[in-house]
Amino acid sequence: MVRNTAREIAIHLSYELSFTDRTVDALLDDRLTAESFAALALEDELYAEAPNAKQADYIRRLVKGVNEHAYELDGYIAKYAKGWNFARIPLVASAIMRVAMYEIMYMPDIPNGASINEAVEIAKKYETPETVKFINGILGSFVRQEISQ
């Protein structure tokens, strides 16, 4: 499994946290098993290969970090979502931006450009072209205004 696959799985799990009452640890413990991946692989080839220990740690770190910092991350999304009510932003788009922003803010070993580019590429699979542009614009503004200072 490559890092962009692990990142996309982290986005799926972050999205799932948006509408479940399960704790982040319970969700991760359930989803990051070979059995869970085998079952999900029947529906989505993304799950064809279960993560190794390093990849699972990366996914856990991302999902737990996004969960822990959701309020902060959502504040940045709302700040740069000019003309958009936060409630109108699709949950998948929010999950994609949260994961990218978390990487940018808390995982300095990952280049900002890589986080943004991966977010945009993943968004192309799930969102409309307009939403992809919206995600790219928010992440670009976020980096220019908050990180590059």
C-alpha cells in the first residue's frame, strides 16, 4: 500500500466519524483489520491490501489527529470558504480538507504541496469539478495565509 492509498483510507474513516457515535479508537480498531479490509475489498479495490504496521500507524495518526483537531480545522475551512455556509460543504469535501490541513499543520515531514495535490486528486474521485476547485482554493489560501507567515 502506498501513502496516497493510506491517506484516502484515512479520509474515508474521517468521513465515517462525521456520522457515527463510535469513538475514534473503536472505529479504527474495527476498520484496520485484515478481515475488515477483505470484506471491504469486495466493494472497493482501495481495500485490496491491508495496511502494514507503519501504514496503519499513519492512518491512525491522521484519523485521530483530525478527530482531535476537528473544531480547529473546521474553523480554518469556514474562514477560507468565502461565500459558502459551512453546513453546505459536502461531508466528503470536509473530510478531505481536514486530512490535508492536519498533515500541513502537524506532520512537517510531508510537504505542503504533496498534501494539497493528494487532496485534489482524491477529491476528483468523489466530488464535482466545482467542489474540487473549491477544495484546492481553500487549501491554497490556508497555506498562504496561515502557514507561510
